[in-house]
Amino acid sequence: MKKIENYDFSNLKLISKVIYILSKVLEIILIVTNSILFVAGVACTFAVKHIKLSETSIYLGKIKLMSYDMEELMTSETGRKILETVKSFFESGTKPLVIPAYIFMCVIGLTILIFAFHYLYKLFKNIHESDTPFNNENISTITKLIYTLIIYICLPALISYIFELIFKIPLLYSWGIFEVLIVLILFGVKYIFEYGVHLESKK
């Protein structure tokens, strides 16, 4: 096998810089989006507790959100079902809270993604700035990235269980083979980096 000496890392440095810049941009975008979602969740939690239905209108506290014609709704089977569903939803104890609860679950999911992009940024920034990509810090970062993605993959199952337990509302979820494949690839990358560190230590 031909031995490569004085390997040119310029291409690796370039692609590493592109990836860590994009990762940082996506991390910032997710932080902003997550903050907006969190505020929306808090506002929604307040709102659903103060929504009241009268015979002709829907109110948020003392503010009228919309009006409807009860007689017109009651003339059709569909209208009656819609009215009964809306009334039972908002008059029940916990079901209205499913809306802010779902928003906060999305906040948790985005928070995990923020950590994932942070580790991706940290990994490729370190690769760009180091003399060699094979070091223990990169292995540690890859390991954290793997565990973060595993948590993200398992999150839908946990959310579905919580919703069914508390709100009696089943949520459909499926295991993504693509996400699992990414985790397996990252495990492979981690072992390659460990082998690279081993070779570096033999020099």
C-alpha cells in the first residue's frame, strides 16, 4: 500500500469551515424559532384556560373571538357534531391543554436539535482549526452527537405515550430508518476517529 506523506488538508479545512458555519447558522435559527414557540406555548396555555363558549359566541376572557348562528348550526347533522365536539373539547378539564402541551413537546424536540447542531459546529470547527482531525476531543464530541440523535429518535415514542396517558389522545409515530442509519454511520465515524487517534499515538 502506498504511504501518503505530507497530506494536503486544504480540502478538509474548506469543507469543515462550510459545515461549521452552516451548523452555527442553523443553530441560531432554531434558537430563535424555539424561543417563539415557547412564548406561543405560554400564551396558548393562558388562552385555552380562558376560552368560553356562549350560545352565540366564543370568548377569550371578555374579548369576543367569533360569533356563530346556533340555529343554523343545529339545522344540520354536521353542524351539531362540530358544535358538540368544540364544546366538549373546551369544557373538559385537560383536553384544551393538549395544544400548548404539543407546542412544548415541539420545544423539547427543537432543543435537542439545537444541541445536535451545536456539537456538529464544535466538531467541524475543531477539525478546521486542528493540525489533525484525530484527537480525543473530536471523539468526545461525536459521542455526544450520537447520544443526542438517539434521544431525538426516541422522543416521538415518549411523546405519544405521554399524550395517550394524560390526554387519552393517541399520536401516531414511526421509527425513521434514515435517522437510525445516520446514527449507525456516526458510530462508524467514531470508530474511525478512535483508530486514527491510535495511529497518531504510535508516531
